[in-house]
Amino acid sequence: MNKYKKIGLSALAGSLVAMSASAEVSLSGGASVTFTKNFDSDKMGYGMADSITAKYSGETDGGLTVTTSLELDGGANASSSFDNRSISIASEEMGTITFSGHGGDTVMSGWDDMMPTAYEEVFAVTKNKSDAATGAGNLVIAGQTANNTWRYDSPSVGGAQFSVAYISADTGTTAGRISSYADMGIKISPEAVEGLTIGFATGEYDKSATTLGLDHSTMYATYAYGSFTVGYQSSEIDGPTAAASDESDSWAVSYAVSDDFSVSYGQHEYEQGTNANAQESSGFSASYTMGGTSIKAAFNSTDNIRTTASNDEDSFEIAVSFAF
């Protein structure tokens, strides 16, 4: 039995050596443990990293870099051990085209919160009690996501980069959408103002036969000076009625105490349609790295979760990870 194992491993090693002449194969994962409490009455929960991402990358004769990425995830659904997966085609002159079978970001979803933080977004940990089983979290304006997403990111020209994403109408989604979805965005880091980044993104889709033409948009700015980074972001959903139109605003500041220790504080407010109860979140994050060990923590508080009056919760997450 042991001899067969040795032969199999030798054959695998030989095949990897042969491929390395024209392509690169890599495995990445993490060794980490998290301690989480989602709401006041909840008991502390524990978790660990349970995924490994395999990447196969090579360059064609035409100079294109092609990369396939597959994530093996212990938490994936019962019908498959794969979770996030994508293929990208890139070159310095063309930029990058990415097709994500699962787990890909559109421009709006990738830019839903661009505020500086030492660890987590201020609305990322707390969940509504009634949604705890499904994992539904706080409200955030993030466009749409679904399987089979196309995205293009241009090369940076003079500090400016353009991105566009598309999801066809027949991919299916649980977020509520009857049309295709497309968004685009541009972010600029002007060479004349070191440390400043400004971004804008917008997308459109039809939610239902009675709610057509939902426009999502976001605008943000961050500025880094010395050890400080500050940011502000404003997002909105412009719907056909006041009840279908939402707004959110957030700001944050982070401070690098040293090369190993950083802290941050931020606030986020979400106004949903004509609802009088705005969801208000605030949070403090910290991260510390020593050798190959990192400790990160987020302590968040949210009032009127999902704009439900008096649905107020505190939460925290502490993560210990190891790099080797």
C-alpha cells in the first residue's frame, strides 16, 4: 500500500515539473481560527479556515496571461466541493477580462465599502436575529451579484482605471432581478496628489415587473497622509418610487501606529425608502502582526438593523491567523 502511494506521488511531482516549464501552479490557503458573536443574546461561535485555492497560470505565444482559479471549500454546498472559481485573460496593454463561474464581484459589489479599515467593515459582523439562520446581514448598496459574471478591468493610465461588469438575465439570483445587470466604474489616483483616490460606479437592472429601472451608484474618496488614511463614501438606489429609493453614507479613519499595528474607526448610515428608521452602524477594528502570527479584531454596533425600530445589536469578531 505504501509503495503505491510513493509511486503516485512521484508521478504527480514529475507532471508538475513538466508543466512548470510553460505554466505556474500554486496552492494558497490559511491557518486561522475566528471567535465570533453576531448579536447580544448569541453565544460565542468558533470557526477555522477551511478552503484552499488552486491556481494554474501560463502565458500564450501571443503574450496573454491566462489564469484559472478554483477554490476547494469545506463549507461549500453538499453537491460540490468547489466554491469560488474563475478564469482570467490579461495583458499589460489590454487589461484583464475575468469570467467568474461563482464568487466574482461586479464593480458595485466590489466597491460597496471602500473605507479604510484595520480589519472589517463596520456593518459586516452584526446580523438581524430573524435572519441569523440564512446569514442575511445589514443593508448595503452593492448592485447585484450572481454566477457566471463577466468583468473587465482596464490597465491604469495616468492613475485612472476603468471597470465594467455584466450578468445575463438567465443566470438566476436570489436577490430579486428579472433583467440582465450591468455596471461600470472609474477610479482615479491622480499623480499630482499623492495619497488621494477617487472612485465612481453605477449600475442598472429591473427588480420586478412593477419595479423597473433601479439605478445603483456610489462615489467615494480616500486620502492617505503619513500614518493616517481618511475616507468618505455616498451611495444611492434611484428607483421609480420613493419607497424604492435608498441612500447610504459612511466615513472612516485608520491609523498605522507602527508597521505591525493598525487601528480604525468608522460609521455607516442607511436610509431605506420611506422608512423613518435609519440603520446606523459604527465600529472599531484593530490588527497586529508579530512574526508569522496576525491577530485582528472588529467590534461593531448597529441600531435599527434592516431599518427595524429598536432592533439594536452589538457584535465582535476576533481572528488569529498564521503565515508560514
